[in-house]
Amino acid sequence: MRILVVEDDSVLANGLKVGLGLAGMTVDCVGTCVDARAALSTSVFDTVVLDLMLPDGTGLDLLREMRGAGDRTPVLLLTAMDETSDRIRGLDTGADDYLGKPFDLDELAARVRAIARRGSGRASACLSAAGILLDPSNLSAALHGVPLSLSRREFSVLAALMERPGTVRSKAEIEDRLYGWQEEIESNAVEVHIHHLRAKIGRDTIETVRGLGYRIRVTS
């Protein structure tokens, strides 16, 4: 998953980037409303983790702008203010979840996965297709019950394809899962990861659709 963290405390933001990264997520961090708007206008995120108090505005104002513009990206509010009225205001503005500081990083990761899953219309946390089972909660993978050894980026590529089996995912969509906002993209990274995945799960499992991208082959 690709996550946008909007948090002006650089120490906390870096901790979130490292912690959520260890949970298999690609994390972009910005510290202002201006930078958040720029990131949201140029990239697609699975979830936004949004602090309420920012140097140039409030998280609620940014959330209100997002929802007013039709942006349905799941949002988790992260704030030191833990009054009931603040939680109600945030949820009524369009937030999908709310977590007060201090918090447990594992709980935050679980909440992020949950709201992203609800946003995509999936009930189960696990992804299953073509005999493959992926569990994003612990980054585990198995093929016909046999554990697979995947790198974090291989897992991200396979998860992107398995979220919609049979649907073509473009190279650009897959790159969005691998690289952060404004991070330099290696020109052949997707092809390399696809090559490695085919060696582990079978060459015919991932189909190349010329000029469009890749998809998990679904057999009837």
C-alpha cells in the first residue's frame, strides 16, 4: 500500500515512515497542507494519515477540501487532541478512523490496513488468486500452501496485481506502489520484480498485456 503521512513533527513523521515501511507500506511524509495538496494532486494513495494541527492550517480543513473535491481516499486522523468532540468533528467531516497520540505503531498499521481494505470493498485482509495467498498483516505469502520468500517490493508488486485478479495494472500503477512521491524511479524496476516473481510462482501466472501492463492470469 502507498500511504501519505501529513505530520509536521519530523521525528514522529520519520518514525511513522520507518515503522509503516517495515509493515510493507510505501510511505510519503509531508509536513504542511500545501505539500499535502501537491502530493494528493500528483499521486494516488491508498490511505492518508492526517495530523489535525499543521503549521499552515488544520487537518480538518484539508479533509474538508478533499471530500468537497470528491476525493474518497480513506483518511485516518492522528492527533494529540483526544476529546470526544474532536473525534465526532473529524468523523463527521469525512474521516474513516481516528487515533489519538500516543499510539501503538502496530495498531496504527492495522487500522491503516483496515480502512484501505474497506475503501477497496474487500472484507478479508488476505489476498487470494491463482493458488497464491498473501497476508499483508505479516507480509507472508504462500503458493498452494507452500511458503514463498518474497522481498518487500516483490510482495508489493504481487499485492497490486492480486487486488484485482484478471485486471490489467499498468507499469505506472505498479511503480506508484514501489516508490514514494518525488522519489527517483528506476527505469526497469517493475520488469525486474516481475521476472523474479515469475521464477517463484510460475512464468504463466503473471501475464504481460503488451502496451498496457500486467495481470494475474485467472483460470476458470
